[in-house]
Amino acid sequence: MAEDKPLTAEEVHSAQESLKKGISFHENKQFRESIEEFKKAAMTHQSDSKHVEDLGAKLKSGSYKLQQESIAYMGCAAVHLNKLINGIDDAGRQELNVDESLMNAFKEWQ
């Protein structure tokens, strides 16, 4: 389980990069690729490995378009990244270089 190991700045950075790649793919209407990147971001240091699988099952059971599925995974990845950023210890936070546009978006959520 991920919660047994301490969260690292590298993991947060990896999740951030996957989210940014996913957004880029989504903007270019490459929805399959965006979904894969969003899944990677959402699975980084995940304490509940079934969470992303459960989301996928729910989406498959509906009649959603690929674009809508991508948006759902994007939301999942963004919420997870925000949780990672807020969950890192002070030492790890010093190493973080979080994208300013993402931080501004996350501040609006609080």
C-alpha cells in the first residue's frame, strides 16, 4: 500500500507531469492518450488501488462518450494531485516545484 511509504516530491512531480500531459492530449482531442495520463496521475501514491478501477467500471456502465470519460478522469487526477500536494511533509514541500496555474486553480477549491 502506498500509505505505508512516505510521499516523495518525485511522486508529486510525476503526478503533476501526467496531469499536464493528459490536459494537453485532451485539448488536442487525443482522448485515449489523455485518459491514460490521467490514470497515471490518479494512481500515483494511491492508498486505494481500486478507486480508479471503480471509476472506469462506472463510466463503462454508462453511455459516455470518450471525451466525457476523459473529463471524468481529469477531475479524478486533479483532485488526487491536490491531495498529494497538501499531504507532503515540510521537507518534501521544499523540493516541490508545483505549476503555478495548477496551484491557483487548487486555491480556488478551498
